[in-house]
Amino acid sequence: MDTSDNILPASEDQLLLVSAELQQIKDKFVQNDKLAFIGKLTTGIMHEIKNPLNFINNFTKLSQELLGELNEIIDGIGDKLDADTQADIDEVRSMLEANLAKILENGERAQRIIYSMLAQMHNKQEVVFTPVDINKLIDEFAKLAYQGMRGNDSEFNLTFKTDYDPSISPVNLEFQEMSRVIINLVDNSCYTLNEKRKRMEVGFSPEILLATKKLDDFIEIRIRDNGCGMPQDVLEKLFQPFFTTKPKGQGTGLGLSLSFDIITNIHNGKIDIQSKEDEFTEFRILIPTNLV
């Protein structure tokens, strides 16, 4: 049966609309191809940099050991050297030790940045969503982050306050990635709490609030600390790659950027932050309940 007579001719407006939609789709494919190419290129570059950087760090450590052996030899003949020669040798040794220490410090920092960047090069095709008890995940990995801080500073203690919504059913999440987010955020909270504790010494009780709430189409997660807080100009840069509020050498500036990517790109969620200097910082995450 010929049904061609039933097909109505498209108007000029409809054709323009379809053409615009097709162009948007085409532009999106082109953009995705460019991003995929850039991602692969960047990953390749990071791997190429990683090998010579490992070489630099390893030979710096070896040079430090050789310098130690040389120092022993020089110390053994110290009584045969005049005062001026001994002073010159000591000055050169001191400079070499300081230079090697700086090379290793910055080499290891660059190494941490590269490993963090490689971790950030996610392949969404490998993402696997599974039903997860979000309350249990938050509780477990928040405490894991805290124990990590305690491992570096046994004098640091905090109180966890929890307000978990018991009505939340298991949510489809990428377990490993979401656990990484919780560790990153709580680790940052622990750092600022410990810095405030050291500054105030007495009269300060470090606290972290962990809270969840079931909304209409989202699960809300809140992580709030009573640490140092941050000014507005810092908040605006917080999720930018390589931006860090930690002293040089103590942070790569990729943890929060990575967390932002995991929440917004992998889980199609939202993350924002509120803070007030010397009072609090609160991260608020919204995860859709319809993830598959």
C-alpha cells in the first residue's frame, strides 16, 4: 500500500529547525572527537614524562648516597687538610646536599601531579555502576581518610557527627570513584581542622558533619567541618586543576578537580561549596537517583 500521499510536506520553519538540530549534533560529535583526541594525547605525554622523571628521582637518591660515602672519605682525611681547604669542601658539600634535596623534593611533587593527572583521565566506557549503600560508603571512607591523617599526626583527633537518612535505598554509583570523592573531601577537611588545631592550641574541638538526605530526584550529601574556612576568591578557584591552598609540596591541586569531574561528568550530579573564614566549610553534593 502506497502511503506517500499521507506524508505532509515540511514547512520552511520545520526544515530550518531540523537543520539546526543536525548541526548541533554534528558540532557535538566534532567536539567529543577533539576531546577524546586531546585526552589520549595528554595520557601519552604523561606516560612519556613519567619514565624520565622516575630516572631523575632514582638517580638523585643514588647521588645522595654517593655524596654520603664521599663525605665519609673526606671526614677520614680531614686532619690532613688545611683550614681554608676544609672550609671550601664543607661549603661545596653543603650546597650539593641542599641542591639534591631540592631536586628530589620537586621531582617527587611532579611525579605526584603526573600520577594524579593519569588518574583523572577517565574512560567512561569502563565506568561500572552498581547499587551502593551510600550511607555506609560515606561512613567507611570518611573514617579511612581520618585514619590516614592520624597516621601522619597522632596528636590529631576529631569528632564525627552523622545525620544519615535511613530511608535512602541503594543508589547506582561508580563505587571506586565515589569513594575517592569522599576520601578527597574528608582529607581536605582533616587538613584544615588540623591546621586550625595547631594554630589555636586550646579551646578548639575539630568536628566533621556527614549527612545525607533523600530528595525528589537526588540524594544530597553534605560534608561540613569547623576548620579554617576560605575567602570567596579562593572558593571561586577551588575546583580548578592545580589550584591548592596547601603549602608548596603538600598538595597537587588535583584532588578537588578530580572530585568535581567524578560528580559532574561521571555521575551527572552537582557539587558546590560554602565557607566562611575561621568558621566552616561545607561541600554539598547532589547525585541523581536514576543513574544506570
